[in-house]
Amino acid sequence: MAAASPSVFLLMVNGQVESAQFPEYDDLYCKYCFVYGQDWAPTAGLEEGISQITSKSQDVRRVLVWNFPIDITFKSTNPYGWPQIVLSVYGPDVFGNDVVRGYGAVHVPFSPGRHKRTIPMFVPESTSKLQKFTSWFMGRRPEYTDPKVVAQGEGREVTRVRSQGFVTLLFNVVTKDMRKLGYDTGPVDTQGPSLPDIPW
């Protein structure tokens, strides 16, 4: 009796939100969530999480280290809407209010294996000096009501943002049954075709 061919493939992702570099800020924490297409469904693990508050290292690098674990498994019938991880970093302002220090997003790597990604972060900005002063004074800086908008393209072209900091992620990716469904995620052949030896 022949084995039934699979109707879905699996994408298993684990790793960690490793560290961050925000030169002007300290005592930060990180939130993450996954954004994915409608054909995708999580089957195990956590779709979102919030880390501990961390302070800068005392060495010369002055890195914020979280080492916050990520572990999730998805199933899907096609790669459209491949999952992205959205990061939001928060910390206190001078008045002690929690304010956003950066947003960023990156696709989960397509090929199986161990991957390291450094994500540039950004924050929304007020459009005028008066709004900027008012938001600073009230402790209500511009931020997205839903951080998942960072992973979408619609409507973002009208948002004014400023680059601010970097977050480093470590991914361990495993796929199952993608090749059986006709998808190749293996490494590209970098050697190219071999040339015949030319006698001199």
C-alpha cells in the first residue's frame, strides 16, 4: 500500500531574540509577534512574547542582551504569506513612561539551517515641532496601535519615521514535506557548471 502524499508542509522555527544596540537608551524590553498569510496556521509554540527588561553590558560594546527564546511551528499549503517576525522595543522616557524605542520586521529565513539576522529599527515621528514638543511633554510619543502594520506595505508610505538602533535575531529553521510538494528551499549551487580541462 503506497503512502499518501502530504497535503501540507511544516515550518519549524526556534531561536532567540539575541541582543540589541540602542546607543542612547538603556533598560529596554522587547515584544515580538508573527504575521503570516491566510493559508498559514500555527500548530505549536507561541505566536507572541515579551522579554525581560535588560540593561546595557558593562563592556566596551554596551549591548543590550535578552537571549529571549522563540519557538513556533506553522503548517501551510503554499509559501504565499511566508511568516514574518515583528519586533517592538520599549523603554522608559525621562518621566518614567514606557515609550516605543523601535519597530522592525524580517521574514523567517526560507532555507533550513541556522541564520543570524540584524534588523534595523525605526520609530514614527511627529509631523511638526509643536506635535513633537506636546508628545514629549505629555509622555505620549507617536506609536502604532497595532505593531503588525510594520510587516505590511499598505499605508506606510505616509508615515514619517526615524532610524534608531538594531536588534539581532538567531533562527534555527527546519522544514518538512516542502520538497514533496514541489518547493525547493535547498542551497543554490554556487560552483556553477564545471568546465572541461584544457590541455596546454
